[in-house]
Amino acid sequence: MNERKAGDADQVISINRQFEEALGNLQCVLMARRTLMNPEGINWPQYDTLDILRQFQPMTPSAIGEKLGFARSKMSKILRTLKDEQFVEQVSGESDKREMLTRLTEKGFNFLNAAESSRSLMAEQVASCMSPGEVAIFTELCSKAANVLYDNIKSRLEDDK
């Protein structure tokens, strides 16, 4: 009986290790692909900032930082760089002129559109080796994984406050 428990534990460890390696490999491939498709040299925090702005613009710098989990100083530096490179612009708020609202410029939209085209091509490539059912399962599992990782980051940030 003890041999069976030991064998089961080894199998669980092996499955966990395989899962960890598969997740790590996917992360590496996605990062390498993102780097190749980014001739402008936009880094991860800058890209994420542009992507959040596309979804929710205009936004205050503090709202962007909160969504991405960046400290105010880091967010200021990111926005300053994106503004200098003309990917974003900042304007005064309507109700409070002291409040700065950030939005994408045409260059920012063009960059994101190119990135989206690359993402669509990648999705087509991956889907080509899967059945429709596998695509649906993969989609659900990716969403589940992204949500738990986001919630973990969010709770860690709240603990730091």
C-alpha cells in the first residue's frame, strides 16, 4: 500500500513538473515572438500601458497604474517615454483642468494594430494544429490562468499598501 502512495506522489510530481515546463516554454516562445514583432522597441510595461489605453481611454495615470499594478513613479516614467515617442498624448481633464488624461495617438493605434495582426496570425497558426473543441478548451484554460495570475498580482499589491 505504501508503494502505491509513493508511486502516486511521484506521478503527481512528474505531472506538475511537466505542466511547469510547458507553461515556462509557452511563456518563452510568446516573449520571443513579442520581441521579434516589435521593431519600435516597446518594452512590456509600455506595451501593456498602450493596450490598457486602447481598452479604456482616456485614463488618468493613476488609473492606468492601478490596472497594471505599477507604482506612480514607474507609471510616470512609462508615460513620459511613450509621450516622447509620440505613442500617447496627455490633455487636461474637462471637469478638473489639473487632472491629466492620457490617450493614444495615431502612432499608438498603428502600433497596436500591427501587434494585433501579429496576434491574429499567431492564433491562426496555433488553431491550425487543434480541433475546434481543443481551441475552445485552450481558450477557457488560458482565460482561467490569466485571471488567477492577475488576481494574485492584484492581491499582492493590495497587501503592500
